[in-house]
Amino acid sequence: MPARERQTFPLVPRRRRLVGLPFGELPSRHRGPGGDVIGMRPYERGDPVSTIDWFATARLSAVSGRDEFVVRDRSADEAPRVALLCDRRPAMAIFPASLPWLQKPQALAEATAAIVASAAAARSDVASLDLAGAGGQPYWLPPGRGAGAWRVLERQAGPAAFDAPEDNLEQGLAFLAGLRSDLPAGSFVFVLSDFLVSPPAGVWVGALARGWDIVPIVIQDPIWEQSFPPVGGVALPIADPTSGRVRLVRLSARQAALRRERNEQQLRRLLSDFASFGLEAVLLGTSDPDRIDRAFIAWAESRRRSRWAR
């Protein structure tokens, strides 16, 4: 993938923090210059004057009859972990570049690049999981920065097969559930798929119960999947996602209209289902890097506005 500067987006958590920096919902167990007060203690030589709690100091000094300075201990703000779960079913790579359909592998790679760049800007470790190759076994790249993040980019932009099983998202979320230390509560989990095969509702509920900030990235062709064009009487090449065999199918005008209605209803239902779980999806119908970056920035801004409106 040629290097280019990405327009990064902030990792805005789903729920608003009342105190502290907008780095997510991961209060550190370590003391540091963060936003959350975790305790009080007597002043020690070398403590910054800015850490003195003057109201507590005045109260304690009045009681003791001598100057007793009290400082606030704060938790260090830590960036959240970021993980990508990438759908590599055969149907995600069914269309060759010669056909006028969205190239989902390229869109997947560009969306990955946008997320990795934004994680780096937030000083977050980034991980990746897919079930392509090796008989559908999990291909897990644990959280890391620098070279680790580049491995995530190379995996999703490289020649890895699109041969994951149909239920690879369900299997992937179950695999991530066993990685408590790698993905604590508050971690961002970006799920990239066309969601034409989506996990059952119970799988999403179970994943949310782990405290993850799940973000579905819906990658669908805007003409042929999000909707359907008026192609009545035109012979269309239809490919089988498993075998790759292509055959010509001629639809009537009525069949094309019914397909458009079905596709649009299916997309509305998918986004509505996500919203019912409190998930704000990012809808991508392009592989253009600039348009993908803008879609993520718009998602982050929408999430920021909705948090402060609560």
C-alpha cells in the first residue's frame, strides 16, 4: 500500500466521561497527571503546587492549628486499546477489478489504514484478528505499536486469502472474549464487514457485556448492495462466492425493483439493529481513502455531539 498521510479521527468513547481527558474510559491503576482524582495525601517535598487542594488544606490547618498541606492524587490517563475484527469471507472478495462493483478488499485495507493511523495519533496499541487461511483458524496480531501496527496494515492490505467461514465474525468475537488482558473493558473493537452475514443478536449482547466499545464498519456497494439499479432486461454476471463461477442472469424490471426494495430494507434493518444495541455504525460505500477518512471523522464528530447532548 503506498504511503499517504491520513486524516485521523479521535477515538471518542461511547459514554461521556465527566472528568478527565477525552482518551476513552480506561482509568489507569497508576498515579499520574490525569483527570480522575483517586485520593488525598499529605504534601511531600517536590509535589507540584498545582496538586495542592487548597480547600482541604484550609480545613485541616484550621483543625490542627498549624499549616497542613494536602495534595490530590490522580490516575494517569491511558489511551484505549484498539482491535480490528476483519471479515474475510469469500463473498468479501467476489468481484474482480474489471467489474463496476465496490472492491471490498481495497475498502477493507483503506479502512484499516484509517483506523491504524488514528490509533497511532491517540498513542493506542492496535491489534487485528481474522479467520482467513489455515483452515479458518484465528490469525491474531496482539496489541502493539510501530512494527506491530505495520503488521496489521500488511495483513489486511496483503495477499491473505478471503476464505474465512461464513460465521467468522461470531467465531472472532468469541475468540476475543478470551483475551481479557489484551482487550480490557473500554477497548475499541472495530468490526469490518459487509454484514450480509451478521452474528445473532445474542453475540452482540455478549460482546457489549464485556465493556468493549464496538464500532461496526459496514462495507457495501452503494449501487448493488445498499440499493439496486433499474437493470430490467439486462443480462448481469452473477458470481458464486464459493466457487467463483460466473453466470449471466436476466432480471425483469419488476424483479429489479423488488431487489432494490429488499436491499434498502435490509440495510435499514441492519443499521436499526445496531442502533438498538447502542452501536453507531460507519457506512462505507467506497475504497477512496479521502472519502473513508471523512466518513470516520463524521462518525467521531456525531458521537462527540451525542455524548454532550446527554
